[in-house]
Amino acid sequence: MDPISKLMREHYSATFQAHGPTSEGVDWGPHASRMLMRFEKMLAVIEKDAPKKASLLDVGCGYGGLLQYVRDAKHDLDYCGIDVAENMIRWAAENLEDGRFICGDVLEHRLDPYDYVVCSGILTQKLSASVADMDLFAGRLIRRMFALCRRGIAFNVMTTKVNFFADNLYYRNPAEMLAWCMTEVSRHVRLDHAYPLHEYTVYLYRDGGQR
């Protein structure tokens, strides 16, 4: 398993052990509304011409909060979540019967393709990893997500357009990230920096599609 994946597993296993299936349990703080906003941004990857009951892989799914959001919003999706934190996956599998959950590292686990692949929260943390190592990890993860998608991916990153930097978070200049994605992954890209959190969401697609 990738060393940063191991760091994530230790960290999120501990937060879930302490706080359970809540926004604090996935280290998003006590404001559940912010977690729901992030879920909304992840689902914005789905195009207008998406197939009925499109398949979606949720990377770093935690306890399945996105699936709960999908169900409450009455979206019709074929959902699968993958996470390295065994206690979160165990809870999700026992309590959310309308989804599939895998305990494993998406960088190593053999997976079939999905229409859409999303990742909310993993690329906002670096914990004790160096920025250089996190840059390499982010590149591997984004490429892996795109390799697994039929149509598109979405992920969020902390923005550098702030006046304070926390040592444990992963910041990436949005202009630099946009240029990297267009050069290394796909020219069909959209970046949302307009919502009221200190982050942005990137959407990468295989073709033009209908947004």
C-alpha cells in the first residue's frame, strides 16, 4: 500500500472511531452543511446526457455519506465506494444496503470501469506527508481515477488563494492544477472555485458531453 494511503488509513480510522458516521468522523469538522455542499459538488460531474442509473465509484468513501446523500436526493445511481479505513467500510456495508463497498487502496485494487469516479476529501489532506510526496500521490490518484472512468471524474483540493495555510492540509494553486490536468489528463476540464469553502473542485471528462 502507498505510504500516504497508510497515513490516511490510520488518520481516518481514528477519527471514525472517535466520532462515528458524522462529518467529524471523516474529519470535515462539525458543520454537516459543508459536507453536503461537497457532496453536491461531486455529483455535479454527472452530465445531462448521462446514461440512466449511471455507475459511480466513490474513492475515499468513508462511511458512505455520499450514498446517503444520493439516496435522500433520490438520484438513481449504481454506487460503489472504496476506502482504506476498515472500520468505515464495515459500518457502511452493514448499514447501507443499496450500495457496494470495498476495503482497499484504489491505486492497487483491481476494479472494473465506472461511468464516473469521484474523490472528496482525500486530496485536501496531506497529514504529515511532504508537499513533494503529496504532489506525486495526487498525480497518481488523478490518473488512476481517470483510467477507471468511462465519462468523467471529480475531485477537490485546497486552494492557495487563502490568507492562512494549515500544515496538515494539501494546497494546490488552481491555475497550476488546471494546466497540469489539461496537459497530463484531458483537455475537457472544468474548475469550480466559486463556492464558499477554501477549496475548489475539478471536473475532467473524456469528451465534450452535455454538462
